Amino acid sequence: MDTERHPSPRHTVAILSRGDAAARREATPQNSRFVRVFEALAAAGIEARPAIYDETFADAVREQLLTADGVLVWVDPIHQGKTRAALDALLREVAARGPWVSAHPDVILKMGVKEVLYTTRHLGWGADTHRYASAAAFAAEFPPRLRAGGPRVLKQNRGNGGQGVWKVETVPGADAAIRVLHAQRGSLTEDIPLDAFIARCASYFEWGGCIIDQAFQPRLPDGMIRCYMSGSKVAGFGHQLIKALIPPPRQGPDSPDAQPGPRIMHGPDAPPFQALRRAMEDEWTPRMMKTLSLDEASLPVIWDADFLYGPPDADGADTYVLCEINVSSCFAIPDEAPAAIARAVRERLP
């Protein structure tokens, strides 16, 4: 074929995010928070178009997505009381009719939920982790586990922004009361009867299906390391001094000292994180894929694994404990990540 006279058709990708009708009408690549991703895709020869989603105009979004070769999705599990239940069904339908979707909802249910902390606890990034599959199991098993050890961290299976994540510890001299702190910004420490807290968590089984229970990591004040991945390769790192699950100072949760520090972004070659990079690329990600029955092509084009510092090893080197994997809406991202996303998209589109 004469390729100069008959060039290959240009691939098209929809970048999907949540918004209202006005945002949908006014959306352009230039006014999008994903503008750098649009630019990287264009440089790779891929035409990207914004696709703003809401349940009230889902039919129009469906028709738009069906005209694209691929769909990149940035939508939180929970946003202003709305979940992804309807969107996930739409994306499954779209993917079944031809366009490639990243991250596919079925992949999110394997690796982008808190249950992955339990399923992969044996890989080398795990901690003392348990799973409660029902409210009855939670009520029976959690109280003795809490009383037998130190503070615990409970996590609903699907959520974001600290929603449904709690630090729980016993109160000295009080058998029936516990001390809890929600991870959402602005939360205060609360002493509450254990039975009342168990009842408060019952709704988590309705949406997420389970609660995950991890040992609290004492080195939390040292910060969280976010390892950004594109497929199976590291695309960068972010280090942040977080304040979630740390009791606020006396000045209150809105005081300057209670606010998290900035997330300092680094490229994939940043020297402080090369041991973590080697572990992620050479050991943990391949073993995660095997455990979850995922292949390379199924991995999201952008995802991240959040780590806390564990206790130093016998040689004094840092260890890392996985506290979350983000797949649904991984953003902001390092400067190097848009190019990595574009390379992954180019490789996966037919």
C-alpha cells in the first residue's frame, strides 16, 4: 500500500472525568486539568478528546465513548455522595463493544480496592492484615484483635480522600470505650463505645463488601511514598508528610500545623527511591499480577501504590508497607508520567 497517499487513520482516545453539564459543554484539552496528558498523547500521534461524565447525561457519554478507540478514566470511587456503580456498568458495556478502557472496572475490583492489601499480604509489602467479609464477622472478630495488640487501621473496601478509613485504639482504663480518628481532613479524635463504632461501620459492607484491618504503622509521621506506575514500570514518585490518622494539635484540625505538607514529586530515577523501584518492578508487581490473574495489557496506564515506612531491617535499611493502591483516579502525577501514559496507550491501541 502507498502509505504516503493512504496514511494510517489517527487513533482517538476519550479522557473521561466527572463533571456537570456546563463542564461538559465547555471542556477542551486546554482547560482540562489533564492538559499535559492531552499534550503527550498528541505528541505520540493520538488524538485525545475530553469526555465529561455524570449520571444525568450518561447516554450522551456512552455514544461519545463508542466513537473512540480507547478510553482513559479518571473518576473517584465516591464523589459528593455519588459512587461509580452506574459508570462501571457503562464502561463494561463500552469495552464489550470495542473500545479499550483503562482502567477497566474489573481490573479496579482486583487491584484498586482495599481488599488487595489482604489478598497480596504475602508479597513482601504486607503487614499484619485481616479481612472481615460481613458485619457479623467484624463484630465477632475485631474486638478481641483490637484488645490483644496495639492500634489498628480499618478501611472500607472502596473509597477515596480518607473516607471510611479509621485509626482505632483502646482507651486506658475503659473496657467498653475506644478512641477513633477518621482519616478525612478536619476530623477530631473521638471516644465512643465499641459497639456504637461497629454499628457505624455496618454500611461499609453494603457498598464495598468488606472491611480491611491493618496494624497501625508507627512511622506514619515520616510520610507516605507514592510510587506511580505505568503498566509494570515506575513512572515517578511522590513523598508527602501526611496528617491523616495523626491527632490534630490543640489549635484544631484547621490550624496550619494540622495540614499535610506538599507532595514533592520525583522522576523514576530519583536516588532515594531506587530500592523501592527495584522491588516494585522486579518482585512485587510481577507477583501481584500472578496473584490477581492479571496480564501486562490489563494493568492501568497510570496507577499508584502508596507506602508507609515500616521498621528498618537488620541492616538498618528502610522497609515499606503498602497502605493503598489507587487505580480509579490517579492524579496529580509527576512531570514524567504523561509521556509514560502516552507510550502505554500507543502500545495497547490496535
